[in-house]
Amino acid sequence: MTDERKPRARIASFLRDWSLPRQLAGQDHETAAARSSASETLRPRLETADRVGTSICPYCAVGCAQLVYAKNGRVIHVEGDPRSPINEGTLCPKGAATFSLLANPDRLTTVRYRAPFSRQWEDKPLDWAMERIAQLVKRTRDETFVRTLPDGETVNHTLAIGSLGGATLDNEENYLIKKVFGGGLGIVAIENQARICHANSVPGLGSSWGRGAATMPQWDLANSDCVLVMGSNMAEAHPIAFRFVLQAKQRGATIVHVDPRFTRTSALCDLYAPIRAGTDIAFLGGIVRHLLENDLWFREYALAYTNLSTIIDDGFQGPNELDGMFSGWQDETRSYQHDSWIYKDTPLPPGLVEHYLDTAESFGRSAGLVHDRPPPRDESLQHPNCVYQIMKRHYAAYTPEMVESVTGCPREVFLKVADALARNSGRDKTAAIAYAVGWNHHSIGVQMIRAATIVQSLLGNVGRPGGGIIALRGHCSIQGSTDIPTLYNMLPSYMPQPHAMRDQPTLHDYLQSELIPTGWWHNFPKYVVSLLRAWYGDAANAGNDFGYGWLPKIVGDHSQLPMTLAMKDGLIRGLFLLGQNVVLGGSNSKLIQQGLARLEWLVVRDTAEVEAASFWYRGHAVRDDGLRPEDIGTEVFLMPAALAGEKDGTFTNTHRLVQWHDKVVDAPGDSRSELWFVHHLGKRLKALYADSDDPKDDAIKAITLDYPVRGVREEPAADEVLKEINGYTWPGRRQLEGPDELEDDGSTACGSWLYAGAFPRSDHNQTRSREPDGADGPGTHLNWAFAWPANRRTLYNRASADPNGKPWSEAKRLMSWDEAEGKWVGADVIDFEISKPPHYRPDWPSTPTGMDAIGGADPFILMPDGRGHLFVPSGLKEGPLPTHYEPIESPLRNPMYGQQSSPTAKRWARADNPLHETADPRFPHVLTTYRLTEHHTGGTGTRAVPTTAELQPEGFAELPPELARELRLENLDWIVIATARGEIETKALVTQRLRPLEIDGRRVYQIGMPWHFGWAGYATGDIANVLTAVVGDANTSMHENKALTCALRKGRLRGEAVR
């Protein structure tokens, strides 16, 4: 061949091999026409993987399933699991970056140690750090342990050690933290992100219906005829869950968004209603009034299944009569006595000790004290003190005009929202409400959630397909860390921590004081004794109250906000931060940093050097206040942590679904799981105390840690811990199939009764089940993982049938009574006694107890009377009905009542936590905080990861164009936002998404600021929580970071800014 022909031959060969001309000529691209010699050499990357495991996304609580691929012990790919009924293979930007999180080259892999007063980090061996920490814990505990109070009450606790973190951890890790730190060491200040995220969902939902969790699975939103998204930017904060809302819209549902900002959620909805931050109760109260005044409520449902007809004590008075207060106010204690709130002729409920935070399932205590007759009712609804008449009077003032005056939402827009909910509810239709921390982060957040439960109860939208309330949670297992709580005031599964001020010296006294005679909680003794057996093993017996005396008793409010002050005041001397970046996520960040600087020792476990670990050389006290590292005596341990995919365990998602994730690879370097850390720390402490004969050390000696360990790293077996959480017989250790098998005689051990059934047989881990329903299936997905309780997907689903046990309609069929079979049947697991017929009525002359006192037509089995509570007769500290109060910091006087803000809200007014006066002209604007799609909560898993940091590289604040013009601001100008707590600088994003509101003849500006940013990582910015205050709601000490006041000016702070 000549030289001239060679190039032509090569070109011809190339054209013959090139697939594009063949496809352009019309050949099918799915056939061999698309093949080429180059394509033949290509192989899928996943083909080389030598291991694949199932996992769960480590970011938010939607619970998207993932597949993790590894080769030679290293992760090579992470993708969404197409089998999952939640995400069906899809992932949001954060979830899609999971590989980058796991494989991040900048990830922490060694133990870093900062000696007291040192100016630098140094690397230390893991074993050295573990031994040093064990010695410090022992020293602090021994120096501060209190066995008895001066009055002789046994408390067995230390108040000098605290632990924060758990919502990003596995259930098994949370369980061991509470067991070892609480049940073993006597630490009471054990808290996690749930306290400052969703803690008030528990009383908000639980006081109405019995359980403080989402009532419906996320996928059921697709069956809704109307979805109200309020207190949430669902499309951006929970985008994978939001796709079910869009599926409902495609089927004809009306989608509504109520929010201070016009967001991507708003853009995809049929109706958008603007609102002033913190005024949600006025808006929801207006809906309640609209339903009652226009007779738009679902009468057959609400009359049968709620306490609407129940008669309240004659002495009750409400805010209409008392200018914003309820009857029973005590000025001396700044709290309410509840004797006038109770059901008529029901004895006075037990007094509530100051700072005692009730768990949700004990809120109905007083209504169950009398169980020889049902509560008094007037089914005609004419009695002036029946709940129906009280509610009509209470909400009469919440007119559309008043809603507009308070919230800033135009009257006609409000009415469209109210009509959409009413129009899409009833026998044939159901509506759902989705909320997030836009409701929680308020001093009246409990009552915002309560207001939503009233709307849904009146409309018959509880326990039915497409109906309910979804609490959208922000951390991967924040639901699990509430169920199996790293929270100071609860034992696992919502049982109250013993309290020194409640006359509970013995197990018998504790059980009697907390026992509710009627309803499901009558099983309380079985759950407590089984927990004690799980914690203390053979050391627990009837002769020593099954070890009850070893449990530490609380003496006040030991939640995160008081912990913040206790650190600053030198009361807490040592602190564990287990995946919680408190400097970024805690209120009044400067005060927190000052508190960290006063600690004797601090253990931070995370995947990167977070702000809470570097405060001593990069924090505000060093940057702004002249404090030097050599002035700070805190001994700091920064320890690398493992992530999902590097450890076995379970997360519980936002709708109570407990899902297992596999260990696919070892975590890099010295990174270890919290299960490993707590287990091995506990073992070291048990060894240090082994020879002690001091009674104060009996608990740590008795606590059981006999879990098998695996591999060179001696990782505790997470499945064995889950088996203990599930429960088994004692001493035979046969796995229990459900909570019905628990006993109160010590013959069963169970770490968390709500999770009984998660591991029902020794060879079957239900949480790892991965069998979704097919396209023609019922859509409840009972074989995908485990949902508490008893694998029920829709709570209160007895209410999906009418009082006679028949579906309200075929369109909304879920459960029904089968007379021939003598049981409840349907697509879900019945949330009721399976064989109790609809016509069953309690035999009141025989004084029935437990479930015998719950009728066959009473769906809410954890409530003492079996009914949903529109009016809460006891337990909630700020009132039995939601009432509009202004935020603690507000630019306006309360337009509705003389009482400005919640009278029971907690205010820690001190020099380092100053609060603004109402309508303070120095701070005229409303500030609200929010989150972004691309970043996750405190930002560790996204700001330190290049892929997500690139998507949102720096902090900013949104403000309306009208305010920008007044201040002569342009987009991206530097601005300073100020409160009495501090000042921060950021860049201005001038946007019409935030609209000025005309309220009571005055223009009110709202400013929005993402709270993810700090000085660490690739994506940086000033810390929003420098601006916020330590204030809390009365029930759970939840902060109020969604509505406060601020000032704004153009420019930058003096000196070098944190970047």
C-alpha cells in the first residue's frame, strides 16, 4: 500500500468503526449499531467491586437507601438503592456526595491532642487517648458524685460531666451511650441534637394523640388530596421526600406552602401564603375558627374519635376572659395549676415539679385517674363547657382580618388555604401536613404543632391513607436518638427518667407515680423492669428493685441550654461531643465558646476538625476578645469517627422506619464507631472500678457489656446490641417477637420496648429486610425494614374505619373489622388490639384497667380515654389550647392579647445572654434562620467535602429589595447583622423571595440567614448563632432561633473577619 493510501485507509477504518454515522443513517442506537472498538474496551467501574453492602444516607432523616461498592477494602462508588420505596434510587446533592464524604482526602484519621494551655495540636496513639480519657472521667466522677441529697433522697448522679450528640449516630450507639454514661456512670446531662431540633414534636404530637412522631410514612403523601407544607422548605431541605408531594399534585392534589420566604417549595405549589415568622398559631387558629364557624369539620369522625364532646371543669377560663392567660396562673412560681383544666369531676392531677419535662405519653395522666366511669360528655355539643363550645369561644377572635393583622398574610390568600384543606377532607378525601423546625424552633413550638393536630383531628385526617402529619427531621437518626434517647429526662421508648422531686425512692414508688391506669401505658411496669434487666443482667433482681436505685435521678432541667450556662459557670467540668458541633448549632455561640474554655477536658469525636474542637485557637473569644490559647486550660481530644458504610447499625428515619446499614469497609486510620468508643471506654472504666467496694460504684460494676467483638479492631457486634434493644427472654435469650411478650417479673430483658420486633428471631434482622411491595401491591411495604411500633406504618390506623369498623370509603380503605374472622384486617398492622371488636365497651362497674378500659371505637390507645385530645387537660405547661403569643423578641406588641409572649417560656436573662425588649428600635427587623439543600445542619459533612462546598461556597443573608434600597445596598455587598448577643458579617443576597409585610399599619422587614456556616472547612462564613439567645419553651427547653429581632447595616466588622 502506498503512503498516500495509508491515511485514507485509516480514515475509512475509523468511519466504519465509528457508531455515529450508523445511527445517523437510521440504525437503532440500542443495537450493535452503537458499538465500536473503543466501547468494547469499556467496562463498568462497579464490575470490579469485590463487595457491595446496603446502607442508609448519613445526612437528613428521609432515610434514602444506598448501595456502597468497595474494592480492596476501599469504597469506589455509592449510589441510591433502586429497591427503596423511599428514594427508588434517587439521591439529593448531599446524598450523591456520600462517596466524597467517605473518601475525602482531608478526613481526620488520627487522634489529635491539645494539652492544657498549649498553642498546638499533637498526634497521640489511640490507646493512649482512651486510657487518658478513662482516667479523666473517673477523676471527675469521683470528685463530684452525689449519692444522696441533704434530705436523704438517693440520686446516684454526677452533674459535672456532660454528653452532647446522638442524632447522627446509630440507634445501637445511642443505646450504649445512655446505658453506660447514664445507667453506669450516673451522668444525667446526656443530650443530643433532638433537644434543639425536634424535641417539642414529642409533646406537640403526643399530647394530642399519644405518640410524638410522624403518623404516616412519607410515601403515603402521594395518596393525599391536599398537602399543607408549613414550617418547612421541603423541596430544598427534604427534596427526596418532596417528590411524593409532587406525585400527589400530578394526581390532582392541591399543594399549599405557608412560609416567610418564597422558596423552591413555594414555586412548585398551587398556593403560597406569606407569613411573619413566629405567627403560625394565629394562622392555624384562623383555620380552626373557619372550620367550626362554617361547619366544615368531619363531624362523624371528630365526634367519635376526639374529646370534642367532653365536659371540662366549671372553673376553666381562657385567654378571651383573661387577656391572654388561662385560669390557674401562679405568679410566685410563674406556672399554671391545672385543676381547672381537667375533665369535670376528675380528681386534681399530680402537681408538676418545676423543670420536670414530662414525656409525651404521660400527658394524659389526669384524664385516666378515674377509671370507674367514662369522662363526662355531651354528644349534642350544647354544654357551655364541652370542648366544642370552649374552642368556639377560644378561636372566635381568630378572624381572617385578625389573621392578616397578625401574620401579614392577605385575608383572601388565607381563606384559600383554609378552603383547600376543608374541601379535600372527609370520607372520600384526606389531607396531610408536613412541617419541620420552622415550627419547632419557637418558644411556643409545642403549641404550633398542637394547632396542626387540632386541624387534622377536626378534618378526620389522622390514621387514614393520605392523611396525617409528617414531622420532617434533619439528622439521619434524630428520631432514633429520641426513641432510644440520649436525652436527660427520658429512658428508652419515652419512659421518664426518675426524678428526685417526685417521691420515687423505690421502684414501686416510681411505677405508681408514673403508671396510667387506663390505656396501653398500663404496661409500663413490664417495660421498666425489662429495661433494668437488659442494663444490669443478673445483678438485677427483685430483692434490689432490679437495680432501680442505680439509675441516676434528675433534679432539674439538664437539657442543652442549661448545660450551656453550666459550662460557663464552671459546673460542668468535662464534656463529650459525639458528632455534635455545638459551637455552630447552639444558641448564643459566643457564650458556648466561653463555656468550652472553662472545661477541664473535652472529647470531640467527628470526621473533621470542627469549630467545637478548634475554639481554643480560632474562636470568637480568641479572635475578638483578646483571649489567648495559653490562657485556656481545656484539655482537648479530637478523635476520628466512623460513618455509615464503615460500621454496622441502624438509623430510624423521619417516619419511624428503622433501617440497617452494613459495614462494607474499615474506617480509615484510627477512626472508630461510637459503639467501639463507648464500649471500650466502658470496659476500661469497669476495670478501674473492679476492686471498689464503694456503693457509688455498684452501677458501673453491674452494667453489662458482654457483647462479642469482631475483627482486629475488636468492634462490638452491633447486631447483638440490636438484639438486646429488641428484647429476649431471661436467662434463655430467646428473641421476642413483639412487646406483648414482655413481663414485669424479670423474665424478659428489653432495651427499648417500641423496638420489640426489630430482631424477632436470632436469625432474622427485620431492619435489614429489603423487600418492597410491587407496583400492584398494597403500598405499605411491610417487608422493607421495621417501623415502630410492631411494624405499623400508619399510626392510629383504627381510625381509618368508622366506629362500626367499616372503611369511611373505598377510596380511603386501609383497615377494617372482619366479623367472620373476628379480627382487624387490612394492608397494615393494626394499631389496636387485633381481636377487639368495634362494639366492645368497657364494663365500668368493674373498674377496668389497661386496654380493658378502651372501647372498640376508641383509636388512640396510648391516651387514657382512647380519644384524640383537641383540648389537653394536663401536662402542657403553657395551656390546654394553642394561643397566639409573640416571640420573646418581637418588633410588635401582641395584637390579640395584653399578654405579649408565652408567660411560661424560659428566659435565662443574664449579662452574657441579654434579651431585646418588645419593639426595641435598635433591633427593628425580624431574623429567621434556615438550611440549604447543599449543606447539612452544622455543616461538617458538607462544608468539609469539596463537592458540596463548591455548590454553596460561602455564607450570605437574604433581604428584600425595599430594605436594600433604604440602606443603599447592592447585591453581594457586605453587611453586618447585630443583636445584643453579638455581631456577624456576611454578604447580602437581595431577593424578592422575602417580602416586606404590612402589619398593623407598619412595614416589617424579615431577614433570612442560613445557619450552616463557620470558620472550618472549604465553605465558610460567620456563625448565625452568634446572634441568637438562650431562651426556651416551657415544655422541652427548645430554643427560639426562627424568630428574633436584629439590626442590619452596610459594611464589615472591624479587624480581621473570620473567613
